[in-house]
Amino acid sequence: MDRSFYGAEESACDIANFLGEKARLVQLPKLCDRRGNLTFVQNGDGLIPFDLRRVYYLYDVPADEERGGHAHKDLEQLIIAANGSFNVVLNNGAQEKVIHLYKPYVGLYLPKFFWRELKSFSSGALCLVLASQIYEESDYIRSLDEFHRLVGAQK
């Protein structure tokens, strides 16, 4: 598999070539003020193509641990490094790419059927995830072999 690394600074075209038209990096509003910056996401603002149904976050993840290791049948997500940084390893069934998230105003939008693994968390990293659905175990694909089988069946 091709394993390329993309930082949040990479061109949108380079990332889109792998992610496709639907998955993408999303530049969130950043309001700068001498008292501190503010970034927001809200339903209906056009930045993400789903209504928020669930928000969760990962924190205190040791640098050598991994999170994720699954795909979703229907759920869509926006993954944000709200603090610190981490890598998101994506697999679309044909290629694998690494996206390095490190800016709290840049999110990674993932539609359904993208395998993801979160790795290399920096000290103090906070991974904020906005999701289109409430937790539903039946939506998860937890086997990479099963994921490849399902993705192959869609082509």
C-alpha cells in the first residue's frame, strides 16, 4: 500500500487526490482577539455536510497508544486536534495515507467507509470528534479484512 504523509499545510488538491471529493480538510472559522482565539462549528453553517448528533473527545492518550482502528457504515465525522497533535492513518480500501492534524481550526471530514487509526498523540493532545449519529455499535466495521471486503463489494 502507498503510505504518504500529509500535514494540514498540504495543498487541498494533493489531499483531495487521495480522499476523493467527499472527504476533505475543513478550514473552520478562526476569530482572533488579544484575549485569545475562538473557533466554532454549528449546524447549518455549510462547513460540514451533516447535523451534529454526538460530540466526544479523546485525551490523556499515551504517545505509543492507538485509537480508532475501525470504519463506519453510515456515520460521518469531523476530527479536530483541539489541542496538541496526532496522526490519522486513513485507508480507502486501495491506499493508505497519514494526515497530521495539529491546528484547532482545521478539521478532517470523513464520510462513511474510511478506515481510520489515530496515532502518535503529542503530550496534552485533545482529539475532538463531531459525529452525525449517536453511538450505534452495529455501524462499526472493526475488522480491516471485513472493511476491504465491503469496500470491494461497493465498486
